[in-house]
Amino acid sequence: MEIFELMKKNKDEQIAFYSDKSVKLRAILAIHSTALGAAMGGIRILKYKTVQEALFDLSRLSTAMTLKSAAAGLNFGGGQIVIIDQDGMEKSEALFRALGRFIESFKGRFIAAADIGVTENLLEFVSMETKYVTGLPSYCGGSGNPSYMCAYGTLMGILASAKHKWGTDDINGKKILIQGYGRIGKYLAGFLKEKGGNVIISDSDTAMTEKAKQDGIDIITNNEDIYSYDCDIFAPCATGTFINPSTIDLFNCEIIAGSANNQLLNEEDDRKLKEKGILYAPDFIINSGGSIDAAQEYIGYKKEKIKIKTENIYDRLLEVFKISDRKNIPTNEAAIQFALKRIDSIKGIRGMYH
């Protein structure tokens, strides 16, 4: 799809390309919306096969950040940076300082945080060139990696999903398959085990499955079977677009609720889950704990406030499920309506005083 057609389709405010040959940096930034405030989003590094593939991921991520911030009650818009990982590129100080200068050029319209391939320690280099960055290490005065709070929010979403599906949020004895044992998956596994959940881990990285085994958690060795695995709850905590026409008929669970971004390849795939009787917890609602943490750091870190706002994910999801039931629409469509309603109402108030 041609770049301007893509922007029109996704209603992006701006897409900008940046290249620095000295550090082999190829980055693209999307600002989807600043209706509620500065666009906030992550920096993601992946080996994209083509620029078009990177743009597809970028646009979906920036749109999701707009919806995530709005639904979470944050006064930020949505954006994202993707870096095309290429041969010879190193995650060096020079690369991230170059990226920081790129971010600085937007004068606060975009605020960066960490995403796949980027740690809070690397964000320190970004902060040497711009103040428009959050999720910094604690030794820099930041809150550190937001994975813990993202996992905690995901727990709240799983409990809310259980409450709606089964009439109780007691998950003792429920079989829960977590896809991905990175930082978020590891924290989530711990939370769920504390609640009595029967946790199983799937991860394509054998080093991660070894860690899970050392932590006393059962694993699935054949990752090709994860979608058809017989479980009560499937909790995706890896990359997205796994809910698609090729996998929908395979799912053998009652609830899909996890922290992965952009879980649906197509919007209509959510309707097919509904027809199968699978309750889907919209990703940009359930995984907003990390964004809440990063946003609060930027405006002034208050740990108790972050915890309370993250726990609100429970009630927020229940409200989305009610909208879905009342209107007989898929849960993701209900979540989008929930987020857009806030954007439209606040945008109108902001416009009165501009």
C-alpha cells in the first residue's frame, strides 16, 4: 500500500523516516493522534523483511496506543517508532543517541518508551539527547521497566474475563497457557500461580522454556500445538497477529486474555471468536498497565496511583464486556467504541479552549 494511502486509511497525523548511515539506523515514526495530548509509544526493533512490513506493524501499533491511552484514562495520544534491524547494526550508545536527536526534533509531540528489543538501559542513551522519553532506569530517576505493571494489569484482565465468563474470578485449578516467557510472561506466571492457576508455558526460545522449568512451571515442547492446546485460558504474551483465519478454528479455550499487542490480524477475526463462544479480552485494554506506568513516570511517579489505575483494568474490561453483550457486538469493537467515546468528548472540551 502506498504511504499516503496507508496514512489516510489509518488516519495518522504524521509518518516520518530517519536514517543515519554512521550507525546503520533506519527508523520510522508514526504519530497517530495528539487529540488527548502528546503521542506516547514504544521503540521497537525487529528484523522486518521489507519497509512495507515495518509500516504495517508501525501503523497498527500507533493506532493501538491511541486507543490504549484513551481507554486507560491517560491524557496522551498514540504513536510508535520501529527500527529496522539490519546486518551490522549494533544497539550502541551512538545509535540510541542518534535516535534521541530524531525524537527531539518533534519538540514534544512524541514521547518514547521501550518496546520489543529495547531495554530501559538503552533509553538512558536516548535521554542524553532529548527529555521526551519515559521508562528510564531507576538510577536515572525513572520507574524502570514497566513489565511488572503490565503483567499485573494483565492479571486484572484475566480475573475480569473469568468473572464475566464463569461468574467468578476464582481461577484456582484453571488451566492457563502462557505464550511467551519474557519479562511479562514470567511475572504473569507468578501472579497466576499465586491465585492457584495451573500454569503452562510455551516459548519458541528454548532458553526461556529452560528458565520456566527451573522455576517449576510445566512447558509445552511442541509449539505447533499451542493454538489447539486444551486449556481454560490462553494468555498470549509474545508478538501479535496470531488470531487470524488460519488459527481461529484451532483454538481450544474459553478465554483469550494476554499482554501481546495487535493480537487480531483482522478486525473481523474477533467476530469469529465470538461465534465460537471464546471470550476475547481486547489487547489495548488488558495490556495498558505498562503504559499507565510509563505515563505516570513522565508526569510524576506515584507508585500507589499507578497500582490503583492499573487495577481499574478489571472494571474497565467488565464495562467493555457489558457493551459487547448489550449491543451484541464483538468485544474488540466494543473496546474501540469505549476508547473513541472518551477521545470525542475530551477533544471537544480541548477545542473550546484552544
